[in-house]
Amino acid sequence: MDFKKTLLEELDLQDIPNEKKKELLEKTADVVFGNVLLQLLNELNDEEAKELNRLLEAEKQDEAGQFLYNKFPNLDQMFDAEIKRIKEKLINEK
């Protein structure tokens, strides 16, 4: 899943200047990732949470990602749902 490309398309940010686009993508990606990670942590048992934390602290993002995809085969859909939720929230705040 190309997370930032999906964000770019869903939030219709293709036509803004690159510097602003990059800034918005970084901030939005952090929010989406953080929200999904909180959802995932609520689903993990203590041992799984410790393993994920160990991987993240060791800066083994690829292994952490694989760990999460193995545990949550629907991870892409979770990210898509969170992106859509944030998009709706932004639209409703206009």
C-alpha cells in the first residue's frame, strides 16, 4: 500500500505546491498512523505488544510492519478506513 499516495488522492492534494503538499502529507500521515497504531495496540495481547515495542525501539520498521500484517491481514483496510474518516472530518469542518 502506498500510504502517502492514497492520502494525496483521498484528500485531493495533487494540485497544491510541492512544499506545502509534503508538509500536509507528513502531518496527516503521522495522525493516520498514530490512530491506526492505537487501534492495533488495543487488539494485541501483552506479549504481542512487547514484541512490537521491541521491534520499534530497535528501529526495525520492516519487521514491525510484517509483524502487524501477519497479525492483522486487513491492515490496509484499516488504514483506508482511517484516511476516509479523517477526510470526512476535514470536509465537515470546512
